[in-house]
Amino acid sequence: MARRIDVTGAGGVRLAAWEFGDPPKTDPAQDVQKQAVPKQGVEGRAAEQAVPPQSGPGEAERAPGVLLLHGLMGRASHWASTARWLSERHRAVALDQRGHGQSDKPPRASYTREAYVEDAEAALEQLGLGPAVLIGHAMGALTAWQLAAKRPDLVRGVIICDMRASALGAASQREWEDWFKAWPMPFATLADVRKWFGEDDPWVERPNPARGEFYAEVMQESPDGWRPVFEPEQMLESRETWVYDAHWEELAQVQCPALVVRGLDGELGRAEAQEMVRVLPRGQYAEVADAGHLVHYDQPDAWRGAVEPFLDTVLADVTG
């Protein structure tokens, strides 16, 4: 079960948050007043309800909160398998970040680092999740550690999945611009999406069905075929706000426990990952074999095995 909860982000941008597991226990009298509106499920795999944000001691005490933040071009539903096992002991919420998934994509909205961090901050506060563990992939991981540095009162732990702290530079941004231009859009079918991103994409070194599935999940049908749910220009704008800078200083300001996770074939190299662990005041390290950049999507079982012991430790600190 997943239910949608709308959150108001920075500048009034409407964000879609998805809570996995059973809805929190609330006052039955309040439940009668709520009108659940059924909608299309998250990628057809989970029922959806649009409900107003809820907060308060009763909900916050139900279970320790976890906020899941996808990477650039991702969406909340990419966390579905992770969120479902998390919901056994945590209140697990995945956020469609601005410009992504079912959140708003205003053409004149801000797509800066500050906006993304403020959105995550607003989600924690409006949903009553904090202090929470933040689990972020790629750009979402950067948002997680920047928020942990900014608002330590809202964050009790951070999991950083395959995100570099070093500057990537102008050449990297140009490569992304060229890559978007190479997409053979519109795709005629979802099978074509899976094949191109899993086999034919020049960025693919060897066939990767999980990558094909990942990108199929961010496509929607349009009159002329299948196109992404995001605007490529907004993705490049979002990336441009962090790709030229290093982020070691903010990493050093994260005072809570932090786990750096990398796929052995991912974008974060072992030496840099271990340096990130050294810079983090309470850093830990884990790696997942046979996984690329999409660690949690490539190897969900191994990903769980890598992060669950860390979560158990953080949970023990909460309940101990």
C-alpha cells in the first residue's frame, strides 16, 4: 500500500510524497472527516490515496521516520522495494522531488541546490518525520547530507548512495547535454525504452536490464509515443547547480551517523568513498558487489544487506 501526501516545497511548489506501508494510526473521528480520492497507482504497483499532510506527536511516535530521496531523473517509486521492507519498523516516505515524478515542474521554478534542500526540509516538517534517517541516491544523497549539515535537529542518520563529493566539472555537464540529445525520442513502445537504455545507449558498457527497467519507470505515454515524465532541460539546470562545485565542506558538517554506499561498478570510486568516510565525523563504509550506479535498483537484496545493519544501529539509539 502506498498513499500520496501533498507537500508544499520552496516557493510554493507542490510536491508528491509517497508513504509506504499501512497508514499511521489516527483518531477514528478524524478519519471519518477525510475523503480519500483513489487515483492511478505508483507505476501500477501500489494503490494511491491523496490525503492532506499530517503531523503531530501521535504520528511521529508511531515509528522512526525515513525520508527517501531519488537521484536526478528518478522518482519516488524507484524506492518501492526498499520502502516496503523499511515500513516494517519505520515510517518510510519517498519524495518525488521538484521537476520529477508527479511533483510540479514549473518552468520558472528554482532548480537550485537550496531549493531541493528546502523541499526536503519542508517534507520532514510537514509530515512530522523528523528527526529522520535520510536515504539518498546520487543527487538525492547530496540533498540529504546538505540538509543534515543545515538542520541537524531534523536528521538522525544519513545513507549516501553512489554520490561523489568532488566537483565533476564542465566536461561532465557537456557529456550530459550530448547524451540527452542522443535519446531517440519519442520511443514507440516501452520495450524500445528498455532496450535502448539497457543495451543500445552508448553509455551502457554491457547489457543491463535493470537500467532499462529504471528508465521505463520514468516514461509516460504521449500522443506520439513514450517520453520522460521530466523535462530534460530542467534536469540539466538542476545538475548545473552542483556539478561544478566540490561538497566536502558540507560533508564535514554532518554530525549524525552516516553510511557511504557504493556499487563496485558505480560512479563513486573506492578511494573517494573512503575519503568521504574519513571526512564525515561519524562515517561508515559499505559496498555492493555486481552493482553499478543504480545500487538499490540493481541489487535490492544486497543493498538491503549493506544498509540494514546501519539502520539497526540508528534504530537502537532511538529506542534504547
